[in-house]
Amino acid sequence: MAKGMLPRTARRIPDATIRRLPAYLRALEAEAGQRLTSAALGVLTGFSSEQVRKDLAYFGAFGTRGVGYPAQELASEIRHILGLDHELKAALFGAGHLGTALARYVAATHRDVRIVAIFDPDPQKHGTEIAGTVVESLAHFETEVQRLGVAVAILAVPDAAAQPLAQRLAAAAARQAPTWAYRFDWPSTAFDGRLKASHAMELPFVFNTWEVPGTELLTGAGADRPKLARQMHQAWVAFATRGDPNTPELPPWPAYEEERRSTMLFGSKSRVVEDPDAPDRELQEQLLMQR
């Protein structure tokens, strides 16, 4: 079996192919120890055998003609292609009921993600342990996150604290590598607009699945959904493939800098704003530092 991806510059991988890889991975991991033909893999994932062969051919020569693919080996290759073959270090912000449940769940079920630090503003929680990780103060989390090599931040804090924390994280990341900040401001029309731009509302737009039946129960049926999905999905694919989310679909999106805090506000008319809601951010930062 040929190993490794083709160089990115050698051949452009279609977005649709990248979106299908997780489906192949789930099917292969469910059939570990077996050999699967492209037809069998197609049945398990809902794609044609021709589509399966075409998708996998972008990444090299897998399997044996007439015999099929060794499920476990091909799953390992796809995990490598998707960047899932190495541990992802995460920091958890918030040690309340939600944060505690998340930390225990990740420790018990995730082999790819490890929470290496937990931060909380409550002094009474400092020094306690959750799933083997000590809860620390928020005061100087940037230094600790950098020292530990954290790649993912999980925010389990009240709404008022989330925005200033996210901006502090963006500023810390920007000191290490180019970083782009965004905020999802598109209000759902579902439930007479009561959901607004609620948690996870952006997912059907990021993954361009807004047309999947039932999604309108969350997003509503706004006529601007296709445009927003195109903008967000293309930006995420561009960042994943080029390390830069700028596309012709969006206004110029500067990298985040602490001095300007440029942030893309995704909505009916996506736009870049410098330091959105600055007074609220400054007040929340002061309150957090006092804890």
C-alpha cells in the first residue's frame, strides 16, 4: 500500500472528496480486520464504487485490484490524511458542571484529544483535580498554553466571559503564528427568531450542509443561507489547504493582531470589524483578571 499524501502543489483535492473522507473512515473502522472492495465501501457510505475509487486515487495507490482494501490499514491512512493520527492537546476553560462533564467525557472516550490544562476564575477551584488535570487560575493562562503546546481551546464558560476569553486566546495564538478571528452573527429565523445566532448555529454553514433535510428546523429558511454557507465553507477549506481563509467570496480578512483585533463578522452581509464590542471586552477582561 502506498503511504502518504500527494504534495498539495501536485494536485488539487476537490472539496467534496475531503468531505467524504470522514464517512469512509467511520465505515472502515467499523469493519476493522476485514477487506472491503470499493463496492462494499460504497454501500456502507452511500457513494458509488466509482466515486470511492476516484476519491482514494487522489492520495495514492491503495488496496489490490480484485481483492479490495485492508480496512484497518486504509483507515490508518485516512486518519493520517485528515491529521487524526497524532494526539491533539486541548485546554479547557471553565470548571463548572459543563466543564467537569466535558473533561471526564474526553478523558474516558477520546483517544485523539487530551485535555492538558483546565482554567477557571474561581479561586476555590484552583488546585482541585478533574479527570487527573489540576484546575489553574486564568491570570496567566497564555504562558501555560504556550508551554504545553495546546492546539485547541474548549470554552465552557458563561456567555459574558466567552468573548473576552476568545480574544485573549486569539491574541496569544497570533504571537505564535498567523491567526484569523471570526464571530458568527447570522440570526436564525427558526422559532420566530428566538434562537438568534446561538451556539453551534454556524456548523451547517461551515460544512455546507444547510440543505440537509431537517437543518431548517435550526436555521430557519432564510434566503441568504446559500451565500453564507458558500462564504464560510470556502473560507474553512481555504484555511485547511492554504493556511489562509481569504477567498473571493469575502471582503479582505486581515490576520488578527492585538492592536487592531480585526474580526470577521459572518452574517447577511459579512464584514470585518476592528475590536467589536470593545467596551464590553475591556470590562470583562478587568473582571476576569480580578478573579
